[in-house]
Amino acid sequence: MKLYGYFILPYTQFELSHRQLVNIERSMATRRTVRTVMADVYFRVLLYMVQNADKDIIRDDEIVATVWGPNAPEKIFRELNSIIDDLRIMLAPIGAGNYPLITRVGNEGYKIKSDMIEPLYSQSPACAA
């Protein structure tokens, strides 16, 4: 089985192969899909955060090293909070806006609520990221 993406409670599906967030309501009577295709930097930051949701703190320097590598611009540490704020804004209309999914932990980094994240798997190789 291949990792297809992540389910972010209550209604958001984070699809890796399409780099998008999808709102899927549970009720068939009110079922609707809202899609947000993510720019590369937002995709990589959110992916790193959901992959590390079990950590107490996802440190700023870990995010920067993983997403931007050793040649990260110096100003990226100042811009990281804006990027996280933008992610929160992206998640809001998709169904995760009323829930504190991502929180700042002092001046060290972020915490993502691991109990709101569930990996999604597919048996189809076409769904792999």
C-alpha cells in the first residue's frame, strides 16, 4: 500500500500526488468538494509538519533545513511565521479553520495536533506521491 495523503479532521483531505487540500463533508446530503492547489513551499511545509505531527515541537530550524536546505535565505526564519499563517488561511475554507491544528510553541517552533491527522493509503500505485 502506498501513502496517498492525510486526512485532517474534521473534513480535509491532503492529497500528495495532486498537491491539494480537499474538503469532503461526511453527509451525502450535503456532500461538497472544495479544492485548493498548493504552491510548492506551502505543500512542503505542511507535508513536513504532518509527517512530524507526533513531535512535541517541530522546530523552526528543522522546517527550514528540510524545506529549503542548506542554502535557505537568511530571512526565511522571519518569514516562516507568515508562511504558517498562510497555511492556516488555506485550511480555513477547506474545513480545518475552526480547529487549532497548528500552534506556535514559544520561539522554538510549532505543534500540529497529531490526533487530527490520519494517514491515507491506496493500493493503486498511481496514487503515490
